[in-house]
Amino acid sequence: MSKLSNDSALALQKQQAIDWLVKLRSDDLDDDELLAFADWLAQDHAHSEAFAAAEVLFEQMSLAAQAVAETDSAVLNEGINAENELNHPVPEQKKTHYNVRERLFSWLVPSVALLATWLIVVNLILPQQMHLLDNLSSDFYTLTGELREVQLSDGSELLLNTNSAVSVEYTNAKRSIILHHGQVRFAVAKDNHRPFEVDIDGLIVRALGTVFQIHKNENNSVKVTVQEHAVAVHQRQNEDYRINVKVGQQLQHDLGQELEAAVDIILTQETAWQSHRLIINDQPLGDLIAELERYKNGRIFLSDQTLKHLRVTGVFSLNNPDAILNSICKVLDLKQTQVGGWWSILHR
């Protein structure tokens, strides 16, 4: 063991952990590399403690964000006051100005470093769960695994799936919902004088009936599924071109691309989440893993990328995502290795 200080050793272990996570996310990870990763974990108990340190970081994330915002405001206000004093240039006031600037940089440098580290870790560990700014600016949101019902002032009802956030903007002329991220079912109350619209980054969905759902995923792909009646979909920059989506149909759209026609889907499968179920019908394991990660904290990795093509069928309860993972491992004869409480590695 080197003679690095405890802090330096911990920083090195965190960096090594991040390097391994990058490899785990790659498409060319082989069995030898997976064994090397297991060896690294076994070398020192402090390696697993490095992962535990990331857990503490996430627990303190909200408090840290609030503290940074308050500090930013305080420093900015003090800087403005000092600048005002400089309107009467005397040495003492100029000295105060430089002290404020020094304090600003002494705060800014470590804060930026902490933020950069936090963003790297978030992207590698909880990329689907971290929407702090969206959540703070929204009217309603859900956390991982949470299902939330919301009744609006006009009687319309929203059902927010895991990791979702919306803002509500009602006026005398229109009812508008902004979907920041996630998946929401809309049950719309009738109002002949105020149309009901959902805005997803410039994609506008107008209710022509009562019940529909919208899912915006992490890749900025949107799915609009109609459960009752119909909706009309258009892009904000081209209001003349609209596509109607009828009951039992789904429109899939990549934001920024041209609209395509809706297709027929299996409605019970697409809406199963509303009863906290997950229905998989002869789909690749990779699709199941991507869906399951929405409902649990942490990441799920496949040691061999050929595993993602294994076919899976089943009806699962979303109340316990870990139980789903255990069940899948038994059916497909896979093994599961837990790392630091945040990662699961599936392998032969």
C-alpha cells in the first residue's frame, strides 16, 4: 500500500471505480476484464468503501445543491455591494473589492471540481434518476419507483410513473401541461372553451378525447399512446401538419425529427405500469434491463453483450424490481454479482 494520505487514497479508489464503470458500459467487455474487475474488488475492502462513498454523495446531493445556490446568491450580492462602493474610489474600498473577488474564486474552484465529479458519477450510476433541476422547477414529480395520482383544478387527473415531472399552466383560454421527463397518463375533463395540450420540448399533443399517456425517455424519444378516443399531434414550428392518434395506437417520435404515422400496439402491455405491473412478451433481455432500470436505483450491467439478445416473457410486479431480477436470473440460468449497493452485474 502506498503512503498516500487517506484523502488521496480515497480519490484514487474513486477514480479507479469510475474507470471500471466506463468499461462496464462498453460493448466490448470480455470475460477476462470482468474477472479483473472482480479481482480489483477483492484486493482491498476500501475499494467497496469507495462505492459506499458515492452513496453518501447522492444522499447529500439535494442539501449540497441548496447550499451552493445560497452561497452563490450571497457571494453575488456581496460582490454587487462591493462594486457599488467602488463608485467612490478610495484604497479601502478597492481592497474590499479584491477581497470579494478572492473569496469568489476560493469558493468557485472547489465547487466546480465537486460539480464535475458529481456529474461524472451521476452519469455512470444513476443517469435515469437524476433530474434535480427539472424536479425543482416542476409542479409535480415522482421519485424512483413512485406512482403518484394528481387531480387538477378542472377535474382532470394525472398519473405519474417513476421518475416523472410535469408543470401545469392553466389560463382562461387554454390548459397546458409541460412534460419535463418521464411517463404520465392523462385523463382529461371536458371543457369546450379551453383545449387541453401537453408540450414535450415543442411536440404538442392536444386531447380530442379523454385518456392517453406520454412517455419521454432519456434519449429524447417520445411515445404517445391513446387509451380512449384520440389525440392530435403536431410540432410547434409546423402547426399545419397534424397526425391523429386513435385508441389502441401509438406514435413514436424522436424529438427534432419529422413526424411519422401512428401504429397499432398491444394496449394492455403498454399500459401495464398503471397497475404497477411489467408485461414482457418475447422481448430481448436488454429491453427488460432498460425498462427495469427505470424503477430501481443503480445500474444493471451485462458481462457479455450477447446476453442482451436472450428472449424473455413474463408478467412481473413492479413493487419489487430486485425480485424481478432474481427471477430472470433463475429462468435464464444467470448469476448476479452485487457491487457497492448500486450496481448489479449479470453473467454466466
